[in-house]
Amino acid sequence: MRAFALRMRSAWQDLQPRERWLVAAVGGLALLMIVVFGVVSPLLAARRDAAQRAETAEREVAIVRELRAQFDAVNGRLLSVEARIREAPRGEIFTTLEQLAGRSQVKVDAMEPRSAPASDEYRETRVQVSLKGQTLAQVVRYLHGIENAAQPLSIKSLRVRTRADKPELLDVTFSVSSFEPVVGDGAAG
């Protein structure tokens, strides 16, 4: 290594001043390029990448906050529904539906029990109700009564058809579910 340095020094001293200036300029330019492409460019690229990662992280945090707000809203509604189920009066769904039909001046054509999915926390009783030849006002009053009943009832499906013989009358079929806690205050059986 020392021999190389001595040879370089000797070669430098053998150069004319103009040649020395040219070699120094080329060497300086090479050093500048090494610094720019070896140090500055990677640092700028790293800075750009870090800024992009920060923007991405901020967007992801905003999405997580929005999802959390949606989760809290859904969880709040779920807790409200669960409280309503626990605190609501118990009753036979068929009796309740018949009473609501009477108040709405609706004649129920048929009520048939349907199987409902099992749950560890709630027992669901599902009934399919058929109405034939009812006016829109009667059907709306009946459905509104079901949705606002003291007993927690939920309309699961609804099919409405006009009658061919009397287009102002409707044939309606829908499923209604009632829920009771399986375990808890002992009111459910």
C-alpha cells in the first residue's frame, strides 16, 4: 500500500500544472458523484419512503378509528337489543300476533311455526304468517304493530303480491321471530 502511495505521488509530481488541475477536477467530480449517488440520493429516497410510510400509517389509523366508531355503534345497538330482550315481557308469539292482527283489523290466513337457528344465549321462536286479500293500510298497521310490540319481535322476511282479481288487495307472507334469553334471570324456560 505504501508503494502504491509513493508511485501515485511520483506520478503527480511528474504532471504539468495544467494536467494536475485536470486530474484534480476529474477526481473532485468523481468524489462528488460518489457522495451524491452513494450518500445523498439514498438519504433522500429514505426520507421520501419514510414520508410515504407515515402517510400510509395515518390513513390506516384513520380507517381503524372509523372502524372502531362503527364497531362501537353496532355494539351499542346490540347491547340495546339484548337489554330489550332481557327486560321485555314474555309471551306466546302466536297470541301476540293474533292480538296485533285484531288491533290492525287484519285477518290472518295462516300462522305456521318454523325452525330457527340455535344459539347459546337466546332462544328464537319463528313463525311464518300469511295474509290474504288485505289492503296496504291494514298490512302497514299490522307490520308497524309487530315492530313496536312490547315483546321483542323481528320481521325476518317479507313477500308482497297484488291479487289478480282485485289489484288493490295484497297477499302477504312474512316471518316473525321472538327472542328470549336461554340463561340469566330464570324467566326463560
